[in-house]
Amino acid sequence: MQTFWYILLAILGLSVLVITHELGHYLMGKWLGFTITEFSVGLGPKIFGIKGKETEFTLRALPIGGSCRFFGEDGKDEDDKDKKHPEAFEDDVDEPKPEEKPKAPDPRLFSTKPAWKRFLVVLAGPLMNILTCVLLCFVMLVGSGVLKEQSTEELLIVDTVLENGPAEKAGIQPGDILLSLDGTSLVNADSLNEAMKNARLEGASVTVLRNAAVEETRSTEGSLTTIGTKASGGETLTLTFGNLLDQETGNKRMQITFRYPPYTQVIEKYSVWKAAYMAFPETWNMGKLVYQSLGMLITGQAKCSDVTGVVGTVDFVSDAMAESESASDAWEMFLWFMALIAVNLGIINLLPLPALDGGRLVFIVVEMIRRKPVPPEKEGMVHLIGMIALLLLMLALTISDIVRCFH
């Protein structure tokens, strides 16, 4: 049941991020005097709407996403206006008609606004996503703080023991704490890796602490909080491995996994003013993660199968929250993921690809350089092709996510 609420929270979080994107377009458009015909929350069939002075605010059936539609942005409003005033039918088609002056374009049309204003309106959506990331980083820095230092020492607490592996045959049990291997003290994962290299292939001895009580320690001094773990009590045992050789890999392996994280951390909580300042470099660091991921996809360091869609993102976020050790950790995890997704949306939308805001910005820049707009039918065709490709990509990712969830 708890997982269901985490899934619902992840869906609502993604919806809010998309709505804030559209809100960026809306607020900038209203400020610059654009006519906005509809601002919708959700997608699909309309459930109900409230008509304002010129904008209809609607709630739609699917709770993912939203939209902000400007007057004449897609040509629909202009067509509707013409249909309301059909020309009278003339019986005598050969009768000459007086020359009519060309009609001035409707000043409310999106296309009639100055290019620089349209540029700012389109840019406002991605910028709103990035500012949302800044806000979330600010909340985390004030509420949870930031990791300042992490101890190199940790408790190597056994989490699982693989069946018929060397560790099980030696008598190691879940919950045991590894203290030494063949006389080498084990203070962290690095020391364990080094000890495994030097351990005897057969007859290696391991010292463990069993039935110890492990508890979290927490102390606060000023803005710094030290969080650690300590073990008390228990029984010290020395066990012997039969053979550490893994036949499949040819390497020494105990075939166990460890519990995470039993190490000491120093967390600093920032003041409001310092958090407001530090939220920007934190957002910059998250943005670099996005660019690095894109670079890995382009260079082939990451596989296309590693990319997830909406379903995969919701599943990943909800699983991470469910695995958190406390409610506060779950909320911190949720805010971190929402911040990362927010800056991801902002950066991805700025890519110069058709149907994305970045693609629209390219056409506006070309218009500024040429001092005349690209023919609307050509720009519309490019964005239509891009939209079809984007929808097909989303469909493929959704199918891949669903298949992955059931495996």
C-alpha cells in the first residue's frame, strides 16, 4: 500500500513539473501582452473549465502534463474566426467586384507579435523548469543540508549470503560484521578488496562479529550534524573458507552482499541566505549530470536501453522512496529526483530539435537574422514531423518501461 502512494506521489510530481513548464509560457505571455486562449492542467478529454476574461482554465482527464495555447499559435483560432463570417454567395460570378484592401492581420495572433517577445515566451518554459530545480535545491539545503564529509571507515555488515557460495560454506550469516580477513583489518570496502587479493585461495580465515547491536548515532554542533553507526555487544568468531575461487570468473569471491550505508557522514544545514546562494551551483551541478548523460549516449558509453520514459521514471522514483530507511529520507529522495528531472526537462527542451522549445527558438532566431519569418507551412511541417517522432519515441520508451517492470 505504501508503494502505491509513492507511485501516486511520483506521478503528481512529474505532472507538477510539466505544469510549471507551461506556467512559464503563460506568465511570460501575459506579461508581454499575448492573448492566451487556454491553460489546461492534464491532458485528454476536458472534465470542466472556468472561463476568464480571455483565457479558459481547464482540467483534463489524464493527470500528466498540461498545455498553454496562444491565440492563433496553431492557426485554429484564425480558421474559426473566418468560419464565423462566411462570405455571401454571389449568383452572378462574372460581375466585377470592387478591389478590396488586404485585411490587416489580427494583432492578437501569436505570429504577429515581435520576434523578441515570442523568443522570450518560448524560452520561459525551460527557464521555469530550471528555476524549479533551483527552488527544490534551496528547500533541500535548508531542510536536509548538504554532505560536507564522509568517513572512509565503515561497518561491513553482511546483507545477503549467496546459496552454496564460499561464505555460506564457511558459516557467514546475514547481519555478521566482517572485522578481518587473513589477519588484515577490514575498515571499508577498499580494504576488503585489497585483503581479498592477498588472501589465501584455500583456508583463508575471516573474523566476524555476530549478533551485535547496530544503531545510528547523531550529534549536532552549530550547522553541522554528524551521522554515523556503531556496533555494540555481540560475539567474535573466526571462520575458515574452503575455497574462494569463483569458477565462472576465475577470481576470488566470497559471494555476499553488504548492507548500505554503515559509515559516518557530516551534514551541513545552510541558513536561508546561504542556501539561496548555493542553490544555483547545486542546480549547475545537476545540469552537468544531464549533459554528461547525453554525451554518454552520443558516444555510445551508455545504451539506449538505459533511457527510461514516464513509466520507468515513476517506477524508479517510487522504488527509491520505498527503499528509504525513514519517511524523511523518502522525502529527501523525492525532492532530489524532482530537482534532477526539472533541470532535465529544462535542458532537453532547449535542444534545437523540431517540436521542442529549442527547435522553435531556432526558427525565431533565423527570422531575426533574415528579418522575415520562415513560411508558416514549412515551419509547421518540420514541427509536425518532430512531434510524430517524439510521440513514437515516447511510445517506444513506455513499452520498454512496461516490459522492464515485469522482468
